[in-house]
Amino acid sequence: MLTDPKANQVRGVAKLAKKDARSSTGLFLLEGPQGLKEALDRPKLIEELYATEDCVARYPELFERATKARVEVKLATETVLKALTDTTSPQGVVAVVQQLHVSLDDIIAAKPKLVAVLSQIRDPGNAGTVLRAADASGADAVVFTTNSVDAYNPKVVRSTTGSLFHLPFAIEVSTEEAIEKLKAAGLQVFAANGDGDAIPSLKPEELAKPTAWVFGNEAWGFEPETLKLVDREVSVPIYGAAESLNLATAASICLYASAFAQNS
């Protein structure tokens, strides 16, 4: 059992909380039983697995799956698990996993009908929740543009609750490249913008077309150059007294508007 939080092995894994280490190794940290459950559908991606005895006892079927998949479970103390994560209350299990993003060209080659583009989204919780909403709505892919939060940031990974294993996503793509290539592939590109046409004003046949939704920065929205590239600006109407909607909430509504139309 690993007991020393200052051991070289522990320090090496803990470095993956930093983007530089993730970029240089091609690995990332996956915390929690739900994330591990999803990762075990692709066990070859799992490089290392650390868990407390208590966690193993609480989720016996999960760790039996890991053993059957020939993923070695390394026992560690709560103190060591805390050193491996950036959370105040670790969930008892941390995996070191190979990164699994794809290229934008790979996404386009699969002929997507619904894509979420995160344009300079900085908040990890928002980014992860949008990816989760994209998964739930049946979207085909997510694109993290340049200057967006790292898709492998531990907070992003946690907030996806395993959805990053369900649909392809691309990283480090410029907003301009994403819009131009998606339009060239036959998708209409909508910018989710408060000044745009309200979703209810769009006809079902418009929403049913292959669509890429672009979501802008939480604080200042879109750069003017970006809005010139999209086909249309679309807004989520607010019927009550709220000043605005959380980005992830608005993104969920937009994605589901397209999903309802495309699947009706």
C-alpha cells in the first residue's frame, strides 16, 4: 500500500494536475467511481489505478471489472489520494488515463449532425457541463477552441461525469477554423448570443438541419470577427426576471432544441 504522499511515484502522478505535465505525457487524471466506470469500457486507456481500501470495499463490482480487464489496482491511503487530486474531499479512486481527443477532421469525416463548439470558454465547470449536455442530447462531437480551458483539467473531467468517454472531442482548434470547416462540411453554424433571434422563432425544419452551436466566453461573449463568420445568432429567451442564464444552462437548451427537431 502507498502510504507516503511525498513518494516519487505519488509526486509523478500529482503533476498531471498541471497542464504542462498533461501535454508532455499525453495522460490525465480521472477521479471518482463514476468516471472509472465509464473508463473501464475502454480499459486499454487506463495506465494506473489508485484506490483506498474503503473505496474498493464500497464498489466491489467496479474493482472486479478492473481486475478482469487486467487493470492493476494499487491501494493507497486517504492521505495519498488527497495528494493525487485537487479536491478537498477525494472520492477514493484516481486513475491515470491516456488522452483520447481526436482531430476536427476526424469529427467531420463522421458526418456529424449536431456539434457543440466551445469558443474561449474558461470556466472548467461550464466546459465539462456543456460536454455532458452534448452527450445527453445526442450530439456527435464537441470542439474546444484555442484559449478555452483544457479539456483534461481535473475539474472539467469531473464535471463531465464520464461523458468525455462517450463522444469525440477535439482540442486546440481556432474558432475560425472550426466554423469554416464545419460550414464547408454542410453544417449551419449558430452562435448562441443574447442579441440573436429567439429559439422559438426558428422553424422546426431550420433546427432540424445539421447544426454546429458556438458558445462564447462567459464574461464577454463573442469577438465581432466570430459573429461575422456564423450563419445566424440565436438567443434563449428569458421570460422571468433573471438577468441572464448560466452558460451551461443556455447551451443545454440550444443543443436540445436541435436534438428535439432532428429526432422528431
